[in-house]
Amino acid sequence: MNYMGMVTGHKCSGSGYSELLIEAGLVTSGCLNSVLSGKAHAKALFCLKTVSEAMERLLIERFTEEEKVEVTNPEALLNLMQTCSRETLDLTLQDPSTLTILEKYVANEDEMRSAHLGKTATFWLSVMDHTRLILMLQYSVKTNNLALFHKCNGDMADLLFAYDGPNYSRYLVWLEVF
């Protein structure tokens, strides 16, 4: 909750994030402060996921236009989207054209992080990265993955320290002993 508040309430302040949430109808003006502070946890998480997915779709659209990407085996991706399971994921990752496209997309994303599309795109990519970190932290708690939990907490520390938020880094050393 604290980290989500740092991302939405502090990092995104002045970026248009709150206006975007209101205009899209995701929140009302009455619950906006609770969402931005992270106190309305479920709603704040829903908003972060929605905005991150919209940004990801825009990046993918830009990537396909820029790279003139042609998928030679669209059935593999379509099956993965319709029934997401380990089998369809393995089947999709065996397709060499799909792997090539994914590698190009990751390389394109890295270019964008180095201000290829400007500082605005770099900022929103960092917000998407923070959102992924929040989702990975939740996954680590749900699956009892202590190594991932430690990794996420360590990666979150920089933003918490930057905005003078509460942090739990002092507990990481204690947990590693056990």
C-alpha cells in the first residue's frame, strides 16, 4: 500500500494520472485521494493495472507500426490469449517467429527507456515497471516465494527513500539470517 501510494501519489503527481483516472471513469473525485495514496488498495491496484495495460497496448501498437512486424503463426498467439495455460505458453514459445518478435520488442522497450521516444515515454515506462513490481510482490506473497519477496522489497527501496516513505529494508537483513 505504501509503495503504491509512492508511485501514484508522489511520482505521478503532476503527470496527468489523476485527470486520466477521472476522465476514464475509473474513479470519482470523492475517492481520488484514497486511490492516489494507496489506501483504497483494490481500487488503486485496478487503476494501475488498467493504465499500465493501456500504455502497454500503445507501446505494442507503436512497435508493430515502426517495425512492420508480421506474425507468421498467429494461431499460437491467439491460442495463448484465449486459453492461457502452461501448455499454450510452451507451444507459443516454441515458435521461432514469435520468439524473434518478443526479442525485438524487449530491445525496443530498452531503447524507449533510454529516451528514444522522449522523456514522457520514459516516465510512463518507469510507472509500468513499478506496477509490475507491485504485481510481482503480490505474487510472491500469494505463492510464498521468499526470494522474490526479498527482491521486490529491495527494488522498491529506492522509490520509498526518494519520497521519504516508510520502508522495511531493516527487516530484510533479519529475515536473511533465518
